[in-house]
Amino acid sequence: MVPVLKLLNNAREEKWMENPGEIQKRVLQNIVQKNQNTLFGRECLFRKIQNATDFSTYVPLSVYEDFDPYIRSMISGRENVLVAEPFSAWVETFTVEGAKLLPYTNSTARGIQKAFMRLFATDGMEWRYFSGKVMAGLEEMYTNIVGGKPVGSLSSLHARTLRETPQLGTVLTPSLETAVIPDAKRRWMEIAKQVSRQDVVCAVTDPVLFLLFLRKMNTEYSQVLPIPDVDELWPNFSLLISDVRINPYKKVFKSLLGDVEFRELFCPEDLTVAIQIDEKGYVPLYDQNFLEFIPVDQWKTMEKEGGTYREFEFDCRTVNTVQPGREYVLVITTPGGLYRYITGDIVRIVDELHIEWSGCVDWKMSDVLGAQEMVLLREIVRDELQVSVGTGNQVVAVESEPMRSLFGFI
């Protein structure tokens, strides 16, 4: 078995950021070739596709509703519909229109493993992860079963994937047996028992859940467990990784845990598109997904003229032809069965390597409103958490009805 430290060195030495154009060509060819005999691949003549131009000719731009019939067919048990590759679970994401399900394939899982290794490798503190523990598993692992396969959030599936990686499994905490406990109260108490006795140096989690957990560690759990104050709990804690934007929470985490670094996964529509390895922006995972970019001005022209994304002739760009400083609507093709999928997110090209999120297109505003409600709930938690000077930096928070409703805690 390759030790974790060597894996980190290998991740640093990989050429995944060099020559993105050539890497993207190979990624597209691989996705098309693997799935040319699927129902979708036959309908869109994958066997004729040789390059990105052919791809845009034969495969239409799509949103989730266009894939919904295929997803329903997969739920009913039909195989080889969107992807030839088997998949072990469904990723569930919520919008105001309802839940969306996407297949969580083996390729998706491998991509997540690579993404996290790259985050650890570029942080510059890999020795800590070799000797300490990485905490993951606050989210409920699975919510239900659909079509004979478990359904889970992106974060929970990420956590399970990392835990089942032989090399990383030795450094992740809590144990898988604890992480899959369905009852939230009992699961969190068992997590508290484990992590309070370990040298946790990193957490992969939703920041709100983590803040709630820290509060419970210093209030409820400390009444029955020998838990020190938050600032003494994990003296080597140094990195927090999240698949949501973490800026609103940086100050409170630094107040609680000291000198902490923060890294994000860029996950529009719960699709892992890019990772933050420095402060310049996100670096797309060029070797995992095929990316296209619709100039925002063309999208606005379509909306002004009353056109549709299926009919309008966009000049879709690839990584070779985008311009720094310009904004584009993001389109993604994944090994998990989404082809030319319009995420609705607008990204700005920072430089030849980095992108940053800059908004959403108009038709996605209903989703944004839902997201704003979530942000409001997050703000409630942030505002209610305060460092009490002179009392050992204990976390003090008022129980909130919105938060109890959201997370199911009494």
C-alpha cells in the first residue's frame, strides 16, 4: 500500500494543471468513447464525435429537465442509459422546484479522491495529515433508497469515498461505523467521543454543521465527556475544507481554532468542478470534466430576443479560447452522465489557470432565492456564535428554531 505521504507527493507532481487544452481533448474523447453505446450516446451519435466541434454539433445544450426522463428510466432499473459505468449511489441536491438526483459513479468517486489529495498536497502542511486526523462525517450518510440505490448529499458521499480509500481511510475520523449511524443525536455524540481523544488537524465539512458541533462540544457534550475548551481541543488544527463558500465564517473559525487555512471545492449544482489551491480563485479539474463557456453577452442576447438555449447559436468556448477578465455561463460534461449541462452559474476567467464565481443567469434566480434563504440561516448561526472573552473561548449560541428545523435537532 502506498503511504499517505507518498500519495501527497505524487498529487503535487501530477501534470493536471499543465496544458489544459490537450488534457480537455483527452477527457472529452474518453467520456464519449466510454458512453457511445448508452441510450443517450446512440441518440446523439457519439460514435461520430472526434472533437469538440463535433460534440457541440451532435449533442444539444441541456438543463436538468432534459435529463429527467433518462434519470427516471435509470431509477426504474434500466441500465446503460446515460452512463455505461455502474454507479453505487445517487447524489441528491435540492432546489425550490424539488430534489434532483444524479448518479454517483466510480469515476466520480475517483475524481473526488484526486481532488482532496491535491488540496492536501498544495496546502504545504502534509506532515500534519500524515500524523494527525482528518475529520469528516457530520452529515447524514444516506437519506433514503431510490431504485435500489442509496441517496446521499454530495458532502456525505465525499466523506464515504475518502473513508473507503485505503490510504486515506487510516487518517479519517470518525470510523465508518459511527458515520453511518442514522440517528443524528446519537451519531454526533459518538463522533464527539472519538474526535475529542484524537489529534484532529483538518475538517472536511459544512461550516454551519461544524460550528454547531463545536458549540455542542463545549456545552452539551462537555457535561458527559472530558472535553477541553475549543481553543485547547485540537492544538494542531490547521485546515478546513468545504463544498460551500466559507468566507462568512472565517473570522469565527479563526477566533475559535486559531491560525486556520481554508480551502473550497467549487460545486455548482453539486458537481465538483474546481478546487481552491491558492487565493487567486478556483482551478478547474481539467482532467475530470469537459468544460465549455457561453459568453454572457450572448446569453443576454438570447434572453432579450426571447430565444431558448436549444435554438440559439452560441459561440461556445473551450479553455483554449476563453479570455481573461470575461464572464461566461458554465457548461459541463461529466463522466457521471451529464452532457453539455448548463449549470446556470456565471464564472469569470481570472487568468489562464483560475476562475471565480460571479453570479447566476436569470432563469436560475429561483434557485438563488432558495440559496439566499440558506445563507440567512447560516447568518443566524454566525451571529449567534460569539467568543466569550475570559471564559476559555467557549462557544455560546442561542438555540434557533430555524436551525432546529433545518438540521433536525431538538
